[in-house]
Amino acid sequence: MKRELVISIDKLKIGMILAQDIINKNGICLLSEGFEFNDIPKIKNMLLSHNIYNIKVIIEEDMDDIYTKEYFEVYDFRKNINNLLNGLKKDFYCIETGGKIKKDDFEKTIENAINSCDGNFNLFKLINKIKDMEDYIYMHSMTVALISYQIGKWMDLSECELKELTLAAILIDLGKIKIPKDIIEKTETLTKEEYEEIKKHCILGYNMVKNNCGINNKIKRAVLEHHERIDGSGYPKGKKAEEISLYAKIISIADVYSALTSKRPYRDRKTPFEAIKILEKEFLSKLDTKILYLFLKKIAGEYLGSKIILNDGRTATIIFIPSQNICRPLVEIEGTGEIIDLSNNQNSKLYIKEFI
């Protein structure tokens, strides 16, 4: 199957076909559409001399083992997310400046986000592979929305509820665009005063959407409540248990998981299984227990077949996840076929360092 793909010139291969003319800054056509690449070093040097680093080519999906089915899934997903983020920035700016987002615009945003979830690929594996994307606020909003949507599907929510839930999750960090950038991007631990500023984003976001007729009250309430905790330790109101809306309970789980598995200015990201362990140990009394147990049960299975790197440097594949110890799966070592049970006491010093 032939595919058009934008690639770095470092990934040029013999036999690739140029998908569109390459024009330099002076308007001169360096290579024409349909050109077949052969002398790769010569072409790369020529393109580099014109400060051209990425080009669009036509390739066969089986041309090289670099371009696997998974490669294309990640490429397409990243492209879709980029488009969604660009749209999200425009929506946030419109709301920030007092504009009204039309209901049709919201519907389109939600439809595009849901379409990104409903392919034949594994959503969580793909999210894990695009964590290097920039624009933290927007990227976090989008990943929380996608994860919330998946949790909602696991809970058998209706189509209407799923759309509402997804939109609410997209909007949870809207208020952060009102927080000083030097606080949002601070690389050191926040002071007590700075943390109090961050906590204001729930109310700031709610105030920005409360008068928008394109957003219903259930969505607005989730924006306000997504940092509430069932034990009353959350903010901004310190609500407990049944005082917190269903959408907020779902989004809070997605929010914590996404935050843990994303790189922050002040720390590196956790692996999915490190995040699961933290959720098990630190959040059982804070997040809705029923929804959290469902999430933990389901998400572990999403990583079956994932390639990982152990802390001793060996590459392996996750082949089984024990229900009683989901953070310590069975893995098969690449090259040797050795099976290692990480839940076995004799392997206690081994752990998953990184997902590939």
C-alpha cells in the first residue's frame, strides 16, 4: 500500500518517490514531484545546503521495517492530535477574549476528538508515544479528554454523555491560560503561594464558560469540580463523595493518570505501570473507588504486547498481566525468548524503566 508521508531527510530511502515539488527560498524548484530517490547522500547534502530538513514522499508501507503498521498509526495519530491542538488553541483564545464559541464548533471539536479514539489502534499506547509533543496545557487537555472518553465507554455511557464528558475534559485547564506563565512553566517545586495560584484555575475556567450558552451545566460543573476528591481533600470547594458530579469523578482519574505519565517542567514522566502503582497506593481514598477499580483493571490490559526496557538495559515485551499484581507483569526478553515474572520475589530488583 502506498502512503504519502512527511519525513526527515535523515530517513530517506532508495525507491521513495517525491510527493510534491521542493522549492527553495528563492522560488527555484530543486526537485520535481515524482522524482525517485537513488543517490541518497548526494540528495541529502543538496537539501541541507538549502536548509531543507523535511519533505513529503510516497512510500510503500513494507518498504522498510522502520515503516511498520505501528509507525503509521503513531504518525497519523500525531497528525490528528496536532490538528486538534491547533483548533483547541483557537477555541481557548476565543473564550479567553470573551468570544462565544458556537455549539456547532464545539460539536466539531468533540467529533474530531472522538474519531481519534475510535480507530482500530490502542489509544493508550499511542498517547504514550506522543508525550514529547509541546504545548503542555493544550496537550494535557486533549489527552485527558481522550482518556475520559475511553473510561466513559468502559462505563457504557450513552453517546450524548460521552460527548458531554469529552468536552468537559477538554475544558478543564481553560483557566490555566489566566495563570502567569512563569508559574505554569516553573522547573522548581512551587511555593505555597504559587500552588494557591494554580488551584485558582478551576474557578477561573468555570467563570470563563459559565455564561456560554453552547455549554450545558453538567459540563460547567465538571470544569469546576475536576480537582475535588471524595474524601473532601480537593479544591476549590472541598466537596465529598456524592456531592461531586459523575463527569468530574471520571475526569479526575484521567487527569491524574495523564499528569503522572506526562513530562513536567519539574520532573520526568512516570511509566504507565508506575502511574498505576501510584493510583493504587495514594488515590484509592481520594478518587471514586468504583470508577478507579474499573480503570485500573482495564488499563493494565491495554499494555499487553507493549515493548519495554528493563532497568538492566534488556528489551522485552509484556506478555501477561497478573490481576493481583498488575504493576509487575510477565515479560519476554527480546532475542533470547526468556520469560521473566516481575512479580516473583527473586526479580524484585528488576522493573520497567521505559516504554518504547
